[in-house]
Amino acid sequence: MTLPDLVLVHGGAHAGDCWDLVVSELSWQEPRLRVLAVDLPGRGRNAEPRATLGEWVASAVAEVEQASFGEVVVVGHSMGGLVVPGIVARLGAARVREMILAAAFVPPQGSAVVETLRGPLAPLARAGPWIQRLDRSGRSVAMPSSAARWAFWNSMPAERRKFARSRLYPESAAVIIERVDRRGLPSEVPRTWIMTLRDRALSPAQQQRCIAALGGVDTMICLDTCHDLMYSEPRRLAAVLAERCRTRSKAD
């Protein structure tokens, strides 16, 4: 049995290191699985300046190619929902065995995050420092940790919140004012959604609207946890991802 390679794409205010606990769990739950947690531009190991969604997609695809990955399962969390469809489109249906979106934000085709985001983060996106202190040049500021604690980390123990806080990165407003274009997304690639039932950043109702904007999914998996499930439930998330990769394996 040949497993696909696994590509993990982080969301806004995060970097590839947000997946560290999940990657560690995967290393013993499914040691045959090759895993890549990409760093989108402007954070982590990627010093490239923050830019457009298209350039973020190109950067992620370049990391996949540099890792010499073949057929893949691609996972996107939160604002990774803006990027993963482009990655899947660039890699193509022949290489992508499954697309997994976890508590992801998927605006309607042709719209932007700032126009469609609802809930507690909407004021930050529309009228707070994420817009007022930024312009289209891509300059960035850090999300207040108090906002992240309330929206991303509710019900997490203090030690795990401290761990998450150390991996909170400044974000650019450029991508949340850019209109998305998913016209190149292959319809034949299977789609899985991981819904976070205690999510304050993106409620289950909002996630349902994102699923509708995407055009539906083939598989739904619900986890009773907060938005940053990679911190709150790394073992359970790793088990889900390992099983999805086994489902998409091919006989030798």
C-alpha cells in the first residue's frame, strides 16, 4: 500500500509550526507517511515578503515540489481555505487524492474575506488595526493575543494556550481584501470538511455557509473542539488525517 504524501497549510496569524504537535503524533501513528507543513510567505522559515494569494499559492506549490512529493492529500486550516483550492488547482486532479479543509474560511466565489466574515473577528478585519494600520502594500501587525485566546483557544488549558501564543504571527491585510477565484479547482478531487463544533472564530453555521460557497463536500467529520484544533486535539486530528491518507492509498 502506497500512501499519498500529506501537505499541511496553516491559516492567518499562524505558520507551519502550528502543526508541530500533529506532525509529532503522525510520526508514530503512521510512520510511513511523509508530511510537509508549509510556511506561507512572511513567517516561519519563509522570508519572502507577504503578497497576493496567487503568490502564496505559488510559494506553497514550490515547497511541495522541493520536497519531491508525488501524489498528495492537501489540508488547509482557517484562512488556509483561501490558499488550498489554488494549490489543488496548480497540482491538478492527477496528483491530489483529497482536499481536506478544517474549520476553513471559504468566501463565495469572487468575494473577499473582509466582505463576508461574520462573528467576533469581523470587527478586527473591517474596522480594527488589521485594516486601519495596514494598506495594500502588505505591512502587517500582530493579532492581539487576548483576541486569539477568546476566538481560537477557548476551553484549552493554560499550558496549551501558552504554547499556541508562542506561535502567533503578524498577518497582512492584503489577503483579506483580495477577491478569491476558484474557477480552476478540479471538481473531481474528493473533498472532506473537519468541523469544529465549539468554534468561536468560525461557528458551525458559518462553516456550513463556507461549505455551500465551496459547492459542497463529500465527507464531514465533526470534532467537539475550538478553532485551533491542531493545538487542542492534536492526537485526534492526527488520527483523522492518517485515516484519510490510508483511505486514499493505492495498492503496490
